[in-house]
Amino acid sequence: MSAVLAACGGGDNDAPSAPGPAPAGPTPSPAVPSPAPAPAPGTPAPAPQTPGPTPGTPAPGPAPTPGPAPTPGPGPGPAPGPIPVSAAEAARFLQQAQFSSSDAEIADVRAKGYAAWLDEQMARGVGTTGWDWLMGQGYFRDDIKFNGHYADHMMWHQLIAAPDALRKRVALAWSEIFVVSTSTIEGLWPAFAMAGYWDLLNQHAFGNYRQLLEAITLNPAMGAFLNTKGNKKANAAGRVPDENYAREVMQLFTIGLYELNADGTLRGGTAKETYGPSDVSNLARIFTGYNVAGTYEQQRANPQAFRSPMVLNAADHSPEPATFLGQTVPSGDGAARLRQALDVLFNHPNVGPFIARQLIQRLVTSHPSAAYVGRVASAFNNNGAGVRGDLRAVTKAVLLDAEARQDPSLKGPAWGKLREPMIRFVQWARSFGATSSDGRWIVWDLSDAATTLGQSPLRSPSVFNFFRPGYVPPGTALAASGQTAPEFQITNENSVAGYINFMRDRIAWGYGGSDTSKLNANYTNELALVNDPAALVARLNLLLTANQLSTATTTLIRDAITTIKPDSEWSRNRRVWSAVLLTMSSPEYLVQK
């Protein structure tokens, strides 16, 4: 604790050393130095024309082809009380459901109850889309048409500033299941392509999984990432359809590698593969013939094609029947065949438990019980009105389940999840009202573990996300008990030190290299408590951890910041900065219960 305090300049009244440089923006944007330390302040081709704004209510995707009637399953877990009893319970719920828990949000949840609050939030519109934000910032310019880094600014703005935090949190979870990475998208308008993909995840966050599956399948960014864009049928010269998407749509997006029971456990207790090479090669035929609409010049003049569904060129589509997973999609119209193939995947019994477990992992706990998975999978299979794949019902099942709402002190030490680094950063920014001084939100890729977070939204290094859902940290107590802990795959000595150093500077100095373009937090409420260390730590405990700090940890933080005498504006700021950093570096904060 003393080492962390020293890192943020605590322990005496001498001025700390200047903060390390803020992360430099990638080429071609010039890097900028950190400021000097100062006290923190309170189908058709697109028409070649300037694109218009995103429609307020996107047209819904095609209705799924009717499949078998959903199999009734066990109902959701015991419903929690309609009103959270304490502020800590409300804060804990909010930190699972979104990114942060402000005083006003805590009061709102306590007044309305969990379910009513979720209903109200889900009814909210998407708000300003990522696409419209890029347009509003003037990034539809020929000189940056190949630059994807502006998608980083768009994403940080969306996560930190957008009012629909529940939708954004769930969309971020989907972005870690249906992975597309800005780091590998090339060609024209990559930032707009990624904005279009992000907007699609937001649009369908509380819609139907079947429509979401079709939307991502035909999305140009996904097409570029997993090679459906420009994929062609076999020919006499030996060309064969690319199998990348066919493999990943089964392995990662729908059914997984092994046959599952309804609660996510292995069917029959053994690892029986869900598909084989023949299934992949047959399904690959379905995903041939698709490409981005329009000619290169039309696409250059208007990025609209990069958020519109890819179009089918029948001449490039493989016409042969496709037999996979025990079913055959006959020859015929390529678009109809794609819908039929997606119906086969959607109606596979693995989808409910496979998706349920991953959503629970992203929002609530890394190693959910089979019963918890089974209840959420049941909501996926049947929302209570005979509808399969209702993501509104699934999200509510994840967040309202008795296991999610139970007092964390009643659970074992392995329950919960390591907070993802990018979510910690967003929580800090939202909790302390961070704003962009010029409205441009110039925050870059924060993937460097040594100097930043080791993670950045829509910047996964591969289709397998930042970490695998089944990852078990080797040589640990978790491994001995067979507990999965995905986020530990990106956690090591380097990343731990990098996170603390990065947050030390961001907490004190904000993010950015100039006062005209900078992200700054507002600690007005915390400074009001600066003369009462115990009250200051208590506030941060609720705000950041939902009162999960132990008595020993709160005492350590309180005693540490007490050594900083609040006898000047500078030292008062340092006391607050130190308290925030020590809280956000503590084990009880890092592991969200």
C-alpha cells in the first residue's frame, strides 16, 4: 500500500515527481507531451453523396424462419426483492449492469427496484450512434479515409459519455463474443466500418439473437475480419471457399466445440465434438458471394456501404447443397440459403447455454454455477411467451438471478470476476464526471500493458477475444478447484504495474497532452470530504466497490492518506487522488463481487 501511495505522490507534503507522459497518439497523429503538473480542476450501390445521419429507429432485421417450438425449461431463479435494501446493494447491481454507480443512479435504483430500472433503461433509444458521432466530428474526410484510429475516440466517447449505459455495457459484452477488431480492419473508412459494427451491437442489444446473428454475418467489418467479404465459390483451378467464418460462427458465436446439457455441462459427461471438418466445408459454401456494395470510387465517395449489409453476387455463390449438423440446406437463392443455415445454428440446443454462460461471465461472475447457466439458458430458449432468443429476457435473467443478487459475503472466495482494465478506466471516468475539454474525446488505443491498460475496446488481438472464456490460471488455487477466470489471461506483473502507473497519472492529470484537448475528472464531491479521511474513504468504497473493501483495507487507505496534510490546494488534491488510486489498486476493488 505504501508503494502505491508513493507512486501517487503521497506520504509527505513534498511535491511528487512529474507524471509520466500520457500515451502518445499513433501515427499519423503526432504524439503530444504531458502537461506540467497542476492541481486538478474541480444492395444497390451507395449514391456518391454526403451520408445522412443514422435513422432514429433502425428498420428491424428479417424475422427468423420458424423453427421447432422452444422446449420448456426451468423458470428463472427466485426473484429478488423488488427494492434493494441498501445503497451498497444498488451500487453492486449498477456495477454489474453498467459501468459505474453515481449517487443519483443509486437513489434511482433504490426507488424503482431492479426490474423496473432495467425495463426503463431497456426502453431508452440508442441515442447518438457511433457513426453519427464520427460524422459530427468531421471525420468524413478524404485525408483520413484509411485511418481506423478515430474509432478509438468514438468508442471511448460512447462508453464514457453516452447516457444509455446499460445498453453500452451489454453491447460491449457482445463485442467480446462476436469479436471484430479495429487493429485488423484495413482499406477504406475503417473507423466508419467499426462504428457501423458497434452501432449494430447497440441496435440489437435487447432485440433477438437470431436477428443479431444475421446482422453480424452480413456486416462489412465482420466480413473483412473473418473473410466472408469477397469469398467466392470453388473453381476448376482449385480455389475453395474460405472456411474462416463457417468455423468461427459455430465455435465462437453459436454452439461451441462440445455438446452441452441445458445447464452448460458436457452432455454425457464427456467432450463430444459438435461439428467436424465436413460441417465446416459444407457451411462455408453458404458464405460465398458476399461483398461490400458499390464500386471502389462509390465507396470512397460515401462510406455508407460499410455499415450496410453486404450484398450477394450470385455468380460468386456456391450453389451446391450444404449438409452440416445433420441438416441440409438445398440449392437455391443464396440469400434464402443463408437464412436457412442461420436458422439451423440458431435452433441448435447448445446455443442457449453457450451464450448464457458467456454473458454471465462478462457481466457478473467468471465461474457461474450450472444452475445459474441453466436458468439463463431457459430464458434464452423461451422468454415466457414462446419466443426463443429474446435478449431483453436473457439480460434480465443474467442480472436478476438470485445468484447475481445474493449478498457476496455469503459466496465462496472464487465467486465474482476480475474487473477488465478498460472497464476500470471507464468506471473512473464516469464516477468522477470526466469530460473532454474540446468535445473530441481524443483517447487512443490503450492496449499496451506496460504503459496503459493492456486492453482497449474493439481492439482484441484475435477473434478469440482478449481472453478465452474457459481460461484457468495455471498453478493457482483457482486451477486446483477447476475455476475459470478469463480476465487473468491478460494479467501479469507487467500489466499490474502498467495499470497502476497509468491510472496514477490519469487520476491526477487526466488524459491528453494539452489543455485544449484533454479528458479531466471532477473531484468536487470528494474534495468536500478531504478533511475527513474516514468519510472520504467510505464514499469511495461505495462509489467504486459497492462497499466491498475490508475493514483492514479501509484502515490502510485512511491511514495512508492521513499522512498527506490538507494544508494547501495542492495537498488537498493529492489526498483525494491518492485515495482514489489506492482504492482502485486494492484487491477488493479489482475483483468485482
